[in-house]
Amino acid sequence: MDHFLYQNGQLCAEDVPVAEIAAEVGTPFYLYSTATLTRHFRLFDEALNGLDHLVCYAMKAASNQAILKTLADLGAGMDVVSGGEYARAIAAGVPGDRIVFSGVGKTRDEMQAALAGGIRQFNVESEPEMQLLSSVATEMGKTAPITIRVNPDVDAKTHAKIATGKSENKFGIPISRARDVYAMAAALPGLHIIGIDVHIGSQITELEPYRQAYLKVAELTDVLRADGHDIRRLDLGGGLGIPYERSNEAPPLPTEYGALIKETLGHLGCEIEIEPGRLVAGNAGIMVTKVIYVKSGEDRDFLILDGAMNDLIRPAMYDAHHDIIPVAEPAAGIEQQPYDIVGPVCESGDTFAKKRMMPPLSAGDLVAFRSAGAYGAVMSSEYNTRPLIPEVLVHEHQFAVIRARPTFEDMIKRDTIPHWL
Ligand SMILES: *Cc1c(COP(=O)(O)O)cnc(C)c1O
């Protein structure tokens, strides 16, 4: 459920008509709902009731300061995957002891920053990373709390570009080598083993892959404890999918996911962490864009929008589907027609949908891409020297621009001409 609904013939974000925001901010733009962000965070938090737990929002999904602060104020931790994200989390007021650091390529500088500023744990992904973290922590006179990310070799049944839990993926260490790697970690100075980490992929739409992975984690917990390791925290990653195509998708609910965690791991007495990103932010955001032209092709009409692949790359990169709806509610029973919905960028990949059935639209009409809150703004670029589009946050009847659109001058000023020119 989200808070983008038609009221009196107009798409509204909570209590604000989207067209009003468009008139003030200009198109295209991202629009987020505080109530939806809050609701989704709470669904996860409540699904783990009864277990000692922390929901660490995977902020790579949407990392605007206002979004982070909204979630941090609800008690969320953050899962960060770079020094930049760590700095963003700290800037949004998230205490270090609620930040977990994931990622396969953590650098010395990133380790130093996190150790200096405070960190809940590093999710270590390889032996060389472990060795570097050991030496950085030792040099600083600190102890780094760690889990080791294990790769359980399960098929998350998702798009190949976002599957991470198969043995051919670059993530984590093979679960079959876990005992050796934990023994190696225990012998290194400056590291303190506190648990196990696993994350099998993103946009996962069934529970079975999670069940397989978590049963393996439960077994590994027993084995590592028998080896003398103090396994007291399990970081179970993120990845729960959302219904991008609402008419025919129904992924598992956070409550069902929480029940599975309790069933497979609840008996271990461990503190549980989860790292949802997409399910917190995805349906909490839409991208609003305007039809520039309706162009008649030989066998179809094209809707040419002012939003493009640089603003929302998911269709081009993952063949992703987004529901696209008119901002003015179409009359009931109106006949739909097929459109190819495209942006203005000079690439054929700049196509959002082919032969999409839509009510008739004209130049100047606004349309909204649903489920664009996660991996939308954060993956945008300025390709074709198109400014990064603004982000707007709604809260009940209020809205605020939370990232302004740069001017062309702002963009050009970032370049510098070398002295020989
Ligand atoms: C991307 C990522 C997540 C979040 O995945 P979602 O599909 O957005 O829930 C969580 N943990 C790690 C380590 C990740 O890389």
C-alpha cells in the first residue's frame, strides 16, 4: 500500500495534488511520501517483534538526507556500502552504533573513517579485506566488530544483475569455507567476531530462497559456536521484492518474511538485523514527468516524455517494468490505446515501455511512474547534460524540495579548463 491515490480526479501524494507540486517545481521530479516510508519501515520493525532486532535501511536505494532523517527518527539503522554513504548517514544524525558497513571493495580510507566515527559492524566479504581491516584497526588502536558475509549458494530467482547469493557472484565467501575463514579472523588482531552476514539478492519475490539461505545460516551458527566463536548477531540482508506490476504481482509481505526468520533462526538467541532497501523506499516514491509530444509512428504512437533513462535507468538497465499512470484520473471505462513511452535521450535504450496500454494522452499531460522511490534518483546521471531532477518530500498536506534542480550554470561550473587551453 502507498499514499499516491486519486482524490477528486487528481493523483495526490498524501494530501497534496501532484499537479500542484509540478506547477511549482517543474517536471520531471521525484516525489516521496513520508507516510509510506514510515509505514514500510514499521512493517519490518513490527514483523521482528519478539526478537532482539535492528532494521538497517539499505540507503543505497534512496539516500537523500531527508529520507534518511525520516527513517532515523523512527529508530532505523543504516546499511552503507561506501564512505560517501557513511558520511551521509552520519550527516543525517544516525549514530555510528546503528550503521553497518557492507560492500566488497571497502578501502583503507573508508575503514578509517568508519572506525573513527563509530560503526556497529563491518560485514567483511573476503580474506584480503579482513587482513586490511585488521591492520587499519590495529594502527588506530581500535577493535573492529565484524561479521563475515557468507555466500550460501542459493538461487534467489531474480534478475541476474541483482542476484548475489550464487557461488558465481562476487559477494561474500563460500559458505563451505566459512570455518577456515572464521578461524583466520579469530587469529587476527584488531577484529572482534560478532556474527554472520548473508544477503542473497534484490527484488526477491518468493520466500523459498530465503528459507534455504537462513537454514544454512542456522546450521553454520551451530558449527561456528562449536568451534568457539561468539556468534550473537545475524545480519540477514535485504532484498524483499515489491509489486512493480500491481495487476499481477504479489510478493511476500514483511510479516511473512518476519515469520520465516523466527521459524528458521528464532531459536538461536541471536540479535537479528535486516537490511531492506527497495521495500522501504520503492513504493514510497514516484517520478512525475510531462508528455512533450505525441508522435505517430508507422504502427504505433510514441509518448515522448521530459523524463528519460538518465533520470530513471531501471527499464534500460534491468528491463524493469514500472506502472505509468496519468496524473489526471482517466474517466471510468475510457478506451485505452498502446503507446511506446520514451524519453528524449539519443539512445534507443531510452524506452520506458513498449505498446503500453494507456488512456489517450496529449502534449502537456502529466504522468507518474509508480514504484520509482528505490534505485531511481540515486542511479540518475546528467547524461545529455540533463540536470539531475529534483526530489520532493510530502508530509500530509505539506511538501518540500529536498534536492533542488541544478541550473545549467551550476553544472558547467563543475568543469575546469586546464591552463594550456
Ligand atoms: C543492496 C543491498 C541491500 C538492499 O537490497 P534491497 O533489495 O534494496 O532490499 C541490502 N544489503 C546489501 C548488502 C545490499 O548490497
